[in-house]
Amino acid sequence: MAGLFCRERNAMLRDDLTIVSQREIAPDIYELKLSGLMVGLMGIGQFLHMKVPDASMLLRRPISISQVDKEANVATLIYRVEGQGTAVFAQMQPGQTIDCMGPQGHGFEIDGLKAGQTALLIGGGIGVPPLVELAKQLAAKGVQVQSVIGFATKSAVILEDELAQYGSVTVTTDDGSYGIKGYVSTIVEGLEWPDAVYACGAPGMLRYVDKIFEDHPQAYISIEARMACGMGACYACVVPVKNGRADEYVRVCEEGPVFATGQLVLD
């Protein structure tokens, strides 16, 4: 039975989520659908801290939530196999369970947006998945959604069709094998100023978004960091605060992973 922990912003569960389905959607990138008690609590931009079913791997793996179907009680996660832990996940089959803590983190803010306003979603690589649920919920509010997503090459492109259900999508590839050749900045710099900006991707892309939209009143970036406890206790995922004291940090797992632009020192 899951244990319930109360926190200032949300409730966090530990639960054994059941694998509904799993498939490879691009080289080394997997779509994992899970069902369980905590699905009803999941918000946009949050993540799950997942335990690898291998006694030799003690640390959990943080994986962002891509989509949430609360009626069906199913959450969709997209992850890339990058090490032994995620390689174990990739071998798991429907019916098996994964020990998960969550939903964790402070997600995307959309309450201030109204119908008719515009939102620009910027994603890169494995940073694209959290934007799908965000696009869905923005579109449900009547917000006009424009997504710009970048990848290294054609074979790495994911979730274009899913995002296209909720607004326009422009794809860039580094090598020009699909979409427009170049980085997301190639497109973003030619766009009109949106009412809100949301970004998730590699550090270089986030530094660019943070700089361009530093003074934007509704611009947010979702960052990644190595984690240990995932609950804010170990301070392994801290990031320095811009213009703060030398010892002033925020925790990606607790205060993040989503932050307003202009707040952090991004290395």
C-alpha cells in the first residue's frame, strides 16, 4: 500500500505503478504508460522518481511526465536509455510494476493565461515530452499554442504529431535531415513576442531561452539535474540563484524543475 507524505505544495505518494504498455518510439527512446493511485495527482511539468528493480542500483531515476489521462488513470512517460538503470526499465513488460515516488516538483504555471492569448513552447530532444500535456491543457483554455522543437537528426524526432493536435509545430534538425536546418533559435528569433513562454531541453538551449526572455513576465524553463533523494533533503541537485548570496541555491527536485527565466545561474 502506498505511503502518503504531505508537503507544502502537494501530496507525494510512493506507489507501485503498473506498466500498461511500453514501446520504442525512436532509437533508444521509449514511451512508457503507467497506471496507479498517483495518476490523479499528477500536474503538468512534474516528474516521477522511479526505483530500478535491481538491488545493485540504489538511486532512483527522475523521469518527467509527458501526458496524463486521469479518466483512464494512465500516465505517459518518455525516457531515453542512457545508462544501466534506464536500460533495465526498457526491458520491463506490461503487467510488471515500478516503485515510484511522486508526483514531484513544481510544474508549469498556466493559471494566468486566458483564451485568445498566445503561448510559445520550445523543446529540444528528450526535453520535448513534458510539453505535450502542457500544450493540451493550454489548448483546453483557448490559448493559441505554437511549438518549436529541435533535434539532432530526423531519426530522433519525437512527438511532433502529438503536439500538432493542439497548435502549430515547427521542427528543426541540426543536420537539416528533417524540417528546418538549424537550432530552435533559428525560428524563435523571427517570431512575434508571445504572452507566455515555456521551454525544456538541453542546457545550451535553456541558456538561450533564459537570456532572450529574461525579462518576460511569463517565461519559464524546466531544467534537469542529477538527483539522489528527489525530496529536497540531500541538496544534490542545487542550482545557484542569480544575484543571490554565495550560498543561496534552489533545489531542482523541490523548488523546480520549472523556474521563471532570469532567476538562476545556468552553467
